Amino acid sequence: MKKFQINTKHCLLPAACCLFVFLFFSCKKDKAESTATPRIEFVSISPSSAVEYVTPITISFSYDDLDGDLGQNDPNITNLYITDSRNNVTYNYRISQLSPDGSNIHIKGNLNAVIKNTAITDNSSSQPVAYSLYIKDRAGNTSNTITTSAITITK
């Protein structure tokens, strides 16, 4: 009886090539999605306690935009949206243009948003508040939403 033998040298190279092609295409990210959407991260909120109508609140966050179309020079356009956790009111702000039109460059850094004249929304003498925020780039792509830690508003 004749034994059947497989020559592994002839099977190994095609199998390795198939595995490489499979891994290459399965790990590929969608370039349009990864470059079009800006990302933000919460850095800080200060102060930890603010007097209503007196103390401005500063929210610091970092941004990362791979195609560099963040910010607007038109003062009538808003692109930063901050929502108050107590009443779900959203305040609209404008980030100034951070890179020239059509530059298509990777930009990242930190920004500060200042909220003035914050008030207590109920009859208490102090009230905790946190804010959530997101940004939009010039193409209309919306970033992820971040939430600040809570601070206290006092009378």
C-alpha cells in the first residue's frame, strides 16, 4: 500500500500569503471616518466653587482634528455646544478658525471655554452642576461628547 504524503513546502507559502492578505484587510481602518471626526477630552473645570452671577467658570479640554478644519472666522456661526446638567439648556459658542481653509493638516491642542453669569436654578443656597460639551468642524462633523466633573454654585 502506497502512503500519501503532503509536501508542506508547497502549502506553506500560499497559506502564509492568504493569512497576510486577510490580516491586512481586516485591520484596515476606514480613513474617511478616522480623519473627518474631531476628538475632544476633558482636562479640567475651575473653580470648584463659583458664586452665582460673579465667578466665571472655565472648562479646559483638548482637541485632536486630523484634517484641521476646526473653528470658524464667521462670528455668526457656532461650533462649540455646552449643555448644563441641571436644566439641559445648551449654550452655543464659537471657536475661532485654527488653521487656514483647505490646509488639511493635523491639529491638536487645548482650548478654554468660559461660562459667565451662572445662576442657581432652584431655591437652594448652593447647587451642583456639571456640563457636557461637543464641537463641530467646518464640514459639519460632530465630535464625541465629554462631561465635566461637578462643581458647586453658591449664593
